[in-house]
Amino acid sequence: MLSKKTKYGIKALTYLAKQENKTPVQIATISKSENISLKFLESILLTLRKNGVLGSKKGKGGGYYLLKDPSEIQMTSIMRILEGPISMVPCVSLNFYEKCDDCPDENACAVHNLMLEVRDSTLQIFRNTSLADLCKC
């Protein structure tokens, strides 16, 4: 299941992408609009800022803003930043591969083969979906 961190992160990013003038938006504004706990949202937006998705400005007129155009922000990167590995088991992960302790032969493993298909289908969707697609902007 998708974590609340990722769900709220996507909601916040979509909110920022819909801003017409692309000026910084205060956390409290996003929190109220999207019904997300302010403290939790602060943590999520900080993670996105540290990973180069968001910028922030302090002081009057400050807040968070997108560093790239929404069409350039792919869901693969957002999912990996907020959720971690996209694959459901480590033996099929592209970026976080680990051999399963209980599996003598990955190529003969039914779980491994099924999860490869699941990973590839999921990646296809995330790679072909940008933030702009989510907010229709």
C-alpha cells in the first residue's frame, strides 16, 4: 500500500504545480488546502527539498516552490524519494537489489518472475506519468 507520506507528498506537489504564478507557497496554505498535518507536511517537503524537487524561500513571501516544470518531474523519482524502492521484493529491484536468502535460483523462482512483471508494469506507468499529467497543467 502507498504510504501516507507518499500520498501527501504527491498531493502537495500537485497543489504547487497548479499555482499559476509559481511563487512560493507557505506550508500552512498547502496543509489547510490538502488537509494534511502541518508537522507531517513539513517533514515531507523537507525531504523533497533535500532531493532537489523543491526550493524554498524564507521570510515575507516565502514558502516552497517547484524547481522544475511539472512536465519534467517524473513519478519514478517522486516514488523513489518518498516511498523507496518501487519493486515489491528486493531481488527484482533495479536500484536496491538484494538476493533473497531463501531462494537458491532466481530464474526458477515463481515469485521472482511474477514480481519482475509487476515491477516492469509499475515502472512503465511511473515513467510515463509526470506531475503535469496528475494535475492536468
